[in-house]
Amino acid sequence: MPVPEDFAIAPVETPDAGEGQLQLQAVLVSVDPYMRPRLDADQPLGEPLLGSGIARVAQSRHADYREGDLVMHRAGMQERFVSDGRGLRKLTPDPDLPLSVYMHALGGTGITAYGGLLEIGALKDGEQVFVSTAAGAVGSVVAQIAKLKGCYVVGSTGSEPKAAWLRDELGLDAVINYQAEPIGPALKAATPNGIDVYFENVGGAHLDAALPRMNNRGRIPVCGMISTYNGEREGVRNLSSMIYSRVRMEGFVGGDFPHLQERFVADMTGWLKSGQIKTQETILDGFDRAPEGLIGLFQGRNLGKMLIRAES
């Protein structure tokens, strides 16, 4: 588990924008589970933690941007920085929606849920669906899309407040608090007709419990395995269940679905405006709280999407 001493907030001198450049001021910074394994892999020591965010153009000497424009970026946890425009996407937010939804339901976690469920999971209307970490930013969108498609949806989560939100607000058919009851027997009881699609966010005991419940030709889109990110290794003993049930398990990332982007934005905007998709956010104020946000994510302190509000 990361601790505060693993991180530093480093003051740096940000140069003015040169010719063909723009200087950006962070507005919202995303905190996501994938940041944790990157600390062990490709995160350079002393460099900004990799990640995405929304920033405002503070200075511009770039033909495509004006001061005040909002952009989506993947420049990591930087409060102010200079860019040549590569990797940026200009954002024109819908005035009827909060800006923060572009960091989750209408952003990376949203397209991850949408593409993972509908393309990788090949969801059919009325199927049996299980979603782990169903109260999280990705899982909650997956569960609600599945409900919109007329599916029977079971979700797991790790606290009673989150379980209550899934039951009472999102209307899931069954909810498992895996901190209060063993996931195996609880999942068996909650899925009398088996599972056609298991949207995998956890791995370990959750995957082991789901595999024997998979129906013939079931699909397991693997979005994450958060139970292993801090070094824990829960054994999976039921992989052989995949053979005779002809189960397909496939990993993916949110960047796999550019071909779905236009349809996703149209669908998700409509669902959010109509109230068919509901969201939760945990927003910490102050750029210096970014380490707290990442640590809190793995301690279950977030409801929905974890964000850092960098702009006062």
C-alpha cells in the first residue's frame, strides 16, 4: 500500500508559452487504480505521476487554442505545464452537465465501461451480469448500462453505504458486500441463473467465485485486477471452469475504442441528461491532496470517481 512518504509535491518553474506552445493550468486531475501498478513499472522517479486531467489554457501562442479554452490531457499530475498541443483534446462541455462528468462518465472511465461491456463483453439484452467494484467509477456505469439493456445485474462492493447506493439508487437486482460475507457463497445465491457476462475489476477471490457460475459461452471482459495491485496474490483455482463452459476472457483498456467514441458520447450524454445514468464523485480540493486521493482509492474512501480539484 502506498504511503504519503512515497510522494513529494515538487515546486518547479513553469516557462512562458513559446511559439507554437500553450501554458496550461490544471482544473481537475483524475485518480485511478491503474496508477498503482505503474509505480512499480514505468513511473520515472522524480517525474509527475502519469494520468489524465482537464486543464485551462493560461497562455497561448498556438494557432488552435485561445486563452480560457478547456482541454483534456494525459500530461499527468502537474499543476501548471507547457505543451506543444500534441495529446490534447479541446473540450466543449455541455452547459447542462457538470464539468467533472468529463472525467468519468463522459470520459475515460465511461468509454472503458461502454466499450468493455458492449464490445468486449458482447452484451445481449436480458442477460445475467455480474459487476465487481460496482460502486466505482467504471463499475457503476457498467451496471447501469446493463440495467438499461434489461439485464439481471449483480454488483459487489466493499461497504454498506456503497451497497445501499447500488440497491436503492441504481436498482441493482442483488448486491454483495464482500466485506460482510464471503464472495463465493454470496455470488452463488445471487446468481440462480448463472452469469453470462462478468465485468472483472478485482481478480483473486472474485474471479474464482465467478468462474464456476459462468453460463455456456459466457464472457469475462477484464478491465482490472485491483486486488493484486499492492502486492497481494489471491490464488485462482477455478480456471478449468472455462473449458467446458466455453468461456471467453479478454483483457482491454479504455483506449481500445476510438471507433465507438461518437456513439458513446451521444448515448452517454442522453443517459446523463435523462437521469438514466447516475454518478457519484469524491472530490478533494487542492493539488497537494493528490497522494491522499490515490492512497484513499485503495482504502475504499471514495464514492464513485476520485478527483482532485486543482483550480480554486
